[in-house]
Amino acid sequence: MSRKLQQAAALAVAVMMVFTITNASGAFAQDDILETEQVAPAPLAQADTAEAAVRFVAQEVVQELPQAPQPADAATLPQLIASIPVEGKLSKDLHCLASAIYFEARGEELMGQLAVGEVIVNRAESGKFPASYCGVVYQRSQFSFVKGGRIPSINTSSSAWHNAQALAMIAHEGLWDSPVQDALFFHAAYVNPSWGRTRVARVDNHIFYR
């Protein structure tokens, strides 16, 4: 082989070696770049940033619902009656209860009126009488003020009716302790029926039994 041919062959071999090494180094460098790009954190998008901000802004606020007005604390029964709002129309059952208090005991002391109301409440809850106040009041031969299945007219502007309404609410809600406890019957003190029932208490002009 001539000298020129030998030099040309050597030059060709050298070029091939340089090309191979250059390609190999480029592949490793690309892997390093890819590896670096995978490790680097991607910037948060604007929506993601807003969501993160909302997530940690504040704790949930719960607003309490307003409570229904309650009667004021009272040291005496008259004070409690004065604190009960009676404006507006009573429910049918409460009207029956207030009517019984009004007609049976409006001339009694307030505790005596409440005791009469307690008997009607006790009857409605006993399971032995009608389960509503009106059912108890309208039951035949139980209350003499009920005439022909009707309650007489009431002087609704009187203080006696105001007290009867308040006492009906007090008896219904159990807002004041009554000495008659679980009594289911009562009669005027001037009569002496032979009932054979257990006497509970006398309050003003009525005697109460269970």
C-alpha cells in the first residue's frame, strides 16, 4: 500500500472514532438533562394557586339560629304570669285549657287556677281520658260550664282571661310546680261527694284527688 493510501486509511479510522465518542457523550448528556428536568418542580398554574389559597384561608363559621323567646325568671307565680306573652290567638287546645281555668276557677287565687289547669293536663296525658285538652274539656258530664257541647262566650278583655291564658301556657309547659301533682279529679270544697278516691291536696276552694 502506498504511503498516501495508508495516510487516508488512518485518517478515516480517526474520524470514525471521533464520531462514535461524540454520539455516546451526547446520549449521556441527554439523559442527564432529562433526569434534571424530571426532578425540577413544575410551576403551579394560576388555578392551582388560587385553590391552595382558598383551602387555607379560614375555618368555617357557623351562625347560631335565634332561639324562641322564653319567659323571664320569676320568683313568684304572679311574676311568671306577667312575663308570659299572651297576645295573639291561642291554639285550639290551649284555648280549651284556658277556658276551663277561666270558668272553673277565675275567682280563685292564682295557684288554685293553675291547679285546675294541671288536672286537665294530667288527664290528657294519663291515657285514661281523651288525649287532647279539648277532648278532656268537652267530655260528657265532666265540666258543668260546657252547655250543649259549647263553651260560653268569654270576656276576652278582662284580666281574668289574660291570667287564664298565661296559666294555660304555664300548665302546658310545666313552668311552675303545682301542689296537686298527678291529680285527675277535683270538686268544690262546699260539697262532699263519696268518691272513694285518694285525696291529694286542697288549694283555695277546690279539693283534688287522683
